[in-house]
Amino acid sequence: MQITMNIPDSLVQTIKLPEEEIAVRLHIELALRLYRKKLLNFGKARALANMTYWDFYELLGKEGIERNYNASDLNDDLKTLEQMF
């Protein structure tokens, strides 16, 4: 399933960012919020934000968001390590 959100131009124009940055920033903000609420794990939130592991990890720290780490995250990390070696 893919979801498309319609945000009225009147609202988009009030976002205090350059127009070309808005879509990227909305993905990041949504990823942070869903991660904070434990609705997405780290790997999925990172993918939604379209960021590298370390960039998203650093962003969590800058935003004061504690890292949720569970068995699913461990499995994702182990798969990543297997792909690296």
C-alpha cells in the first residue's frame, strides 16, 4: 500500500522552509514522530526519513529522542552486518 497525503497549498505556503525542502522535511518529521511514539522501529523510521543509519541516529540525539531498541532492531542490525561481510 502507498499513501499519498494532500496538503492544501495554503498550508504548504505557511511552512517556513524553501519549497524544495518541504517534502523531504515532512518525511523526516513524520519519521521522528512515529519513532518517538513507537509506531515505527528504527529501521523503518530511518527508511521513511530516507536517511543513513548514522545520520538518523545522530538526528534522534539532536532532537532529544531516546533510542528504542528491541529484538526486531537487533535482527535488522544483524542482517545489515551480514550484508556488510
